[in-house]
Amino acid sequence: MRRVTGAMWLFLGILCAISVYAEDDAATVSRLIPFDSLTVTNRVLVHDVTDHITLRCSYTAEVFKARIPVFEYLFDHMESCSALAQKEGLITYRATRDAEGRLHADDHDGAAGYMVTVYAGTGKRVIYVAGTQHGLFDASGRGVAVVDYHSTTNGKVEYTRAAFVRVDNTVLAAVAEMFSVFLHGTVDRHFAKVIRNPVVLSEKAQSDPQNLLDQIADMPAADQQLMAPFVALVRSNASVRLAGGKLPP
């Protein structure tokens, strides 16, 4: 059962930090989520959360030094990202994708579940997540996470995040202010475990690509095959940097 629901808490770990609101802000939802660009199936999934919001979470902008294609590849291929993150010692578990395209994760510390990308456009990703968290409270729920990002003029990536959460436990939903303390603790625990991985690894691909390639070369053959498209991307990025002398836009 833990496997059926919870990367929500893994994934929302980074997306739900600073401010938590127990209100359904329709204007914010409409501004951040391109409903007209979603498939009918994905629109139903998202509305199932955004029409019944328990908690709304938002972040201030953050910046890191990397190229967007590298960051996007890691973000869009979390099974590859988690394999490399495990090799780098960032996490101790892996995410796996099922036949329906859902990415499952279990941190073996109380959080488990799956996530699905429902929208991928230029500078934006919208993710549906469902999961369980065991700890001070046992809770299950669903969420929609939005990540917006763009290149800056100094060769960095700036991104902002927001998330909308629907808690299935009606008692916890009724005491959302108390529950936010539990959620905030979960946020802190899982921040570096999942969503931070694409940021950290894309930064390393920019600052020390050879070391990253050496780490991949030391992985088992099956993992090297999994990482082959990423290796080609890193080599291409490194070649462009060497030829141009600076980070391309």
C-alpha cells in the first residue's frame, strides 16, 4: 500500500517549503496551470486536487548554474536521475517507472508513492503526485506541483515552485494548520532526497562533467545503458563550453 501512494511527500518535499495556506485560490491555480493544454485524462487528475485544496504551498525564486537541457533531461527522466543520485551518494533508493508511465519511489523511511508529468512545456513542468506518509500522523493524499524556470543572462537557471495538496484524511484536513507542521517536517526531511537531485546533478554536469562521466562509467552495464543519452548530452554540453569559452544561453 505504501508503494501505491506517496512520492507525493518525496516530491512535494522541495516544492512545499516556506508558506502553507489552507485556501483554494482559484486565481493562482488558473495562472499557474495551463488547463487548456492538458489531455482530458490529465485535466481530470489535476482538477481532482485543485477543486479540493487542503494546502497551498509556494516558494521564492532560486538560482543555480547549469544548462536548461541538462536540468530538463534529469527532471524528465527521474529513473535515470535517481540512479545517478544513488551513485553520487545523494540518496539510498531508486525511483522506478511502471508500464503506465508512473514513477514510483519509496524512501524506506515512511514515504512512498508515485508521480506523473501531466504537462511539459517550454520552461514549465506540471506534476501529479499521490502518496502516503507515516510518522507523527499517517496520511495519504494527492498533489499537483508546478515548476517554472528560465535561463538568466549570466548563464544560470532561475526557477520558482508551487504546489497544491489534497489530504485524504478528513480529520487532518480539518486541522490543516496543525498538519502543516507535520508537512513542514516532511519537507525538510525530503528536500535533498528527490527534487534537489536534478539541480545538484545538473550543476555538477556544468562544473565538473568529467567527474560525473567517470562516475557513470563505474556503474553496472545496465545502468550505463540507462544513462547513455545523458552521457551524450553532458559530452555535447562540455564540448560547446570548451569551444566557446563560456556557457551558451
